Amino acid sequence: MSDQASPRARDLDIVLYGATGFVGVLVAAHLAAYAPAGTRIALAGRSAERLEALRTRLGVDWPTVVADAADAPALEKLAAAAHVVITTVGPYAKYGRVLAHACAAAGTDYVDLTGEVLFARASIDENHELASTTGARIVHSCGFDSIPSDIGVHVLHAQVEADGAGELTDTTLVVTSLRGGVSGGTIDSLRHQLDVVKKDRYSRRLAASPYSLSPAPAQEPDLGAQRDMDTPRAAEVDPSLRGSLAPFVMAPYNTRVVRRSNALRGFAYGRGFRYREAMSTGTSPLSPVLAALTKVGLGALAVGLSLPPTRFVLDRILPKPGEGPDERARRAGHFTVDVFTRTTTGARYKARVRAKGDPGYAATAVMLAEAALALVLDRAALPDSPGGVLTPATGIGDALVGRLRAAGLEITAGAIDD
């Protein structure tokens, strides 16, 4: 039995690694404000001075841990001391593999913010079997990528199942409202993945496969082509949806996380479950133009970051890692995603996930911190699992839903009445 089963077997409940980074500071502030008294938390990173300054700023007496992302012995010691490790240090393909493996080996639960297909696949290959043995829950993508997607489908499926309305078939997440800045860390992760796929044929095929994160790709249903940047017409998603749809930049990653959840659950969502994501550009006369410009712009960004001359220019324009919006802008941000489905009985359902705060910063910090708190404090409510490389839905599930609702997120699901 893993020592995860004993709630006081380790010195610390949570270690926050990357605590002095832009998002790390926001996560630390949320923990300082909302973690129950007695939760044993440590701040970790590369600089003792910056960690001490953060501790003073927060007014907490938490211990600090100095560890470099490439120092395997230090990260192994860090992992062995805690029940849960939170890491905000990316790009994860460059800086995350050692820590994820250390947590899997130590039987330590782990949460991060990755939206990187290649890193997640590497972690599955390196850590899933090991973590299943030690009992560690290695839960990637616990921020805006990919909690609204994964938890949105999770609650949608739960409501359909509770109503006896069959299984999910065509299911589409639509970002119906969004205000927030682009994360410098997300841009840096995109740069790194583009560099890798440009040089490596296997990585290109992996990044393009709709089932690249599946535990058993050969067992996935044959649903035809699933091009994650193609967008349907609004009426094809649901008769109630209006306006024009554009590609959603994180669809190529989020869709693979949701498909992994379905497969890890033995295809509980349905063997005919077909999932995609899009973004609404509104209902004004200009919305079709905005949708077309969004598609062209996303393609141009990928091409621009792939070519040295244009990358040189973009690197001076786009936000850099560690940069982000000021507090006023973070507070003004928000997002709403609606997940539409039609079931095998012909019923129509919709789930909604909505939050205040900049999606990539303020809202993400809440989601990441609450995911860690759920793993520490709500173990009886976690999904039954021996451990492994899991998703938010399969690794934390209803425990996370409850905590996010208590933290102010709107998470609902129900039938759509004609």
C-alpha cells in the first residue's frame, strides 16, 4: 500500500514548485488565502532569496525548498517529502519530465498546467505503469488547459447517465465568452513543440493523431477523420446555438485529454463519442469575417513561429515566459464554455463551465490550487483508481467539481428543452 493512504505519513501536504513565477505567485496567494488551517505547504524554486521574499509578501511561515529543474536528487527529495507536488515550471517538455518521474516513483500525487501533447505522451510512456504501482496520481493539465473541457464533459456524462438518457455521441465544446491575455508560457510551449515536430517525423505523427494520448489507440473507435482545427456550423452543434464558430487554439490538446478520459473509463462516454472544440465569434454581421480571420491568424502564428525570420520578429512582440497581465486586467477577465451533446436516445444536453478572472492566470491559479487541495483533503471522494498518469476527470473527478464550485466557478449540466 502506498503511503498516500496515510494522511500524515509525510512532512508536507503540498509543495508548490515554481512558486516565484508569474502563475506560481498567483497559486501561492490562493493557497495562502483559502487552504484550511493546518495544511502543510512549502514553496519551492531555484532562488532562495526570491522564495523568502514571496513568503514575506504572503505573510506565511511555510518552509522553502531550493531545487533546480535538472537536479534529479533534489527533485526526488522534494517529491518524497510531500503528498502532492504542484508545478508551474514549463515548457514541461524541457523542464518537467524529471519531476513528474520523481513523483511517480515516490508515490506522490502531482498536478501541472501543461498543454503540450508531446510532454503528456512522454509522461504516459515513462510514468503510467510506475505510478499505477506506487499509487501516485499524475494529473496533467489542471488549468484552463484542460479542466473546463475535461470536467465539462465529465459532468455532462454524469447527468446523462443519471437521467438514463443513453451515451454521448457528437459532443462539441464552444467557448462562448472569453476575455484574457495570452500566456507567455503557452507561447513558449508552442515554440518548443514546433521545434521538435519540425525535426522529428515520429513527433509530427504523434502531434497529429487524435488519439495521441490514448492508453490504447488500437482500441479506439473508427470515427473517421477528426481534424481538431476544422469548425462546424453553429446549427450542426445544436439548434439553440447562434452565430459563427472559429477554431479554438487549444482544441488540438484539450480534445486528446477528453478522449483519454473516455478510454481510461472503458469508453463510458460511449463508443460513438466524437468530441471537438470551437470558439464563438458572436452573432453580429461581422462574426463570419472574425471567424475566418481567426482561422487564418492561428495558421499564420504557427507558420511564423516555425520560420527563423518571422520568429525573430514575433519573439519581440509576443509575451515572454514569466510575463502576464496586471491585477486589474486579471480581475476583468472571464470565460464561459458550453458543451453540447446529443445522446444515443436522441436527447440533447448542455454543460456549462464559467469563471471570473483571466482564464490563463487568475482562473487557472484557482483551478490548479483546488486540484491539489482536492488530492490532499478529499481523498474519500476521489475516483477509484490504482494511480497512473490520469486526467482531471479520471484522477480527481467529483472532488474537483465540488471544490471548484465552492471556489466560485459555475459548473452545471442538464437537458436542453425544445
